[in-house]
Amino acid sequence: MSTQEDPAEAGNGRGDDAKAVLGLVADPGLSAELVDAIGQELPALLAEREDGPERWRVETSSQLLPLDEEGALPLLDIGRRQREEQGWDVTVLLTELPRRAGRQPIVADCHPEAGVGLVSLPALGAFRVRRRARDTIAYLVAAHLGNAGGARSAAEESGGERKSPGPALGFSYEIISDREERRADIEEDGSEDSDVQLGSQGESLHLVLTGARGKLRLLTGMVRANRPWRLVPSLSPALAGAAAGAAFGVFYSNIWQLADAFSTARLILVNAAAVLAMIVWLIFDNGLWESPRNRRLRSESALYNSVTTLTVSFGVFCMYLLLYAVTLLAAFVAIPTGYLATTLRHGAGIPDLATIAWLSASMGTIAGALGSGLAGEDAVRRAAYSERELERQAQRDKEEQRTDREATRAEEHES
């Protein structure tokens, strides 16, 4: 745990009795990388939002937030336990767990009376995540959590009306009640299901994004949480196969002539086909595409399959850029421009070497798609997905097995 106060003062959970204590608990991963920087900036920002002196002390910690048997995050239990153990007044959790009310992305949840909140980082998008997370936490504390029961009364005074976009957050959002969130889930998939437990109906509030931009922000944020650049090291067998294929193009003169004869449009087409082949091979060879039989899970599969496709595409694109750079360097070293000019029967220079490297890298990528089969499926999954996503997939597999057992029992009963 890190704190902004002197360690000697932190032992009693307060240090300065005049200051309230805000505790931030982060999931491992992106959340943990951001939480310390956010904690340092929050006291001054909260003082500015509350238009008064600094009255908050911020403490941070990082730990894996456990899910219950149903795959839901017991927010109230975790928050209350942290408040009791650490002596905090308000607890806010930061997680990579994506949240939706029907089709609307949920940025944050809070239970004002319990003094507990949650910020879902994927809904904040792929860029400026730290600033957006900091501003969202400051909004939750200043508007809903900072005064415990009084904050709840302020929310009730609005008569349940949806609040207009707040200038402090920089994006369009609405505040909906717990009842509205459950209604949205039922309208979406016919069941009342939630991946976060917030207590009895009507006591919690949810900050949801609005419009197509909100859905796009959730999509890009989920890809960002997967950290797709980690996919490249796990694809070392594919990269080795791609390098071997590209080397063939560098040293084989017929490929030089073919590259010289190709138009730019044809080179782009070959390049796109090679990259697409690698993406499709990785997704289906490693079982990354979701086709659940459970009806509720099917309603989520479109989103998660889109995230998987974008994550793998980004990783393959990074691998292709690395392959092209190595191939271009090899072409500069291995191909004498004079001999190249003799082979092509016209003057040759850097543009011709770049074209040869382009076609060779595309050929190598197709070879790499076959080589990717040598990479372990588990290694690819761990590189392509965050810990939270792997946990969700394990929970999905359990639900699928439960669905299969129920279907088998129904068939046996009918027979």
C-alpha cells in the first residue's frame, strides 16, 4: 500500500484527524499502473471540486479483486471490508472488468450510503485513461460519496431525473438508478443479471456513457486493457517462420522481378491478404472466437469477438512492422544495387529495395501464419487477454458446461 502521508502517521489509519481518508484499490494490470499517480493528484483536485481546503488524504493499494461463484464482483463486501481493515471513510475500486447496462457502457457505480464506488477503466477508452479515471473518481467522491448519507439525499432531491453531461468529465454521460440498470439488462437479454453486486435495488447509482461514441470508447478501452503489443513475443514461432519466408524473397531474384512488376495496388492487396490470413489463423486455430450456446452469453459475444479481432489485429500489425523493418535492413545489406539493376534491366535504388522488402515481408507473413500453430494456445491466450478477461472466459466455460448439463437432463426427462 502506498500513502501520501508520513508512514509513521499512517499506522492509525488517519494521521490527520481533520482529513477524511479515501482508499483506492486497484486490480493488477493497467489499474495498478495508474493508481499511485492518481492518488497523488486527487487531494488537490477534490479541494478544487469542493471549493474549499484539502480535506482528503488518499491511500492506494493493489490486489486481485475476487469474483464470487456467480462471476460477479461483490463491490459492497470488498468495499466494507477495506474500510474496516484500513480505517478508510470512502473506498473506490479500479478494475478492468467491463460493465454495461443493456447496451450502454457503465463508467462507474457507487453506493452513496455505504461510501463505496467502482470505476471501470475499459469504458474510459484507450487514451488519456489516467486523467479520465482521476476525474471520474473525483466526481464520484465530490458528488455522491464524500458526505455519506447526505450525498444520497442530494441525489434523491433530483427526483430521479437524469443528469446532464458534466463539464468536469469531458464526455457525455447519464446517471441512472439501480432499477433502470436492471431494466436495461432485462430488455437486452431477457434476464436480470449483473457482474457487480451493489446491494438492494434502488440504493446504487450508475454513470453510463451515451451514444455511439460511448460504445466505441468501451470497445477501444477493452482492447487497450488487453495490451495487444504483448502478443508479439508470444508469436516467436510465427515470427521465425515469417522471417524465413521473407529471407527467401530477399535472396531469390525472381521475387525481385515480381515485386518490380507489381503495381502499388497489387502490393497493398497482397499485404492485406497476408495480414488477414495471419489474423484469421490465430483467432480460429487458438479457439479465440466465441460461439456460446447460452442465450445470455450470446448477447455479449459480438462485443467480445470484436475486441478479440481488434486485439489480434493490432498484435499482428506490430509483428508485420517489425518483420518489414528487419527485411528491409536485410535487403540493404544483402542486395547490391548494381546487381539488382542488372536483374531488373533498369536503374535501381532505395525505392526498389523497399518494394522487394514489402513483397518479401508479405510472403513471410503467410508463412508465419502456418508457424503460429507452433505457439502454445495457452501462451497466445495469456498474451492476447488481460487477467480479468481470462477470468471471464473461465466463468463463461463454467456457464456453458452448466447449460449443457441442463440440456442433457431435459432430454433424459423427455425420453
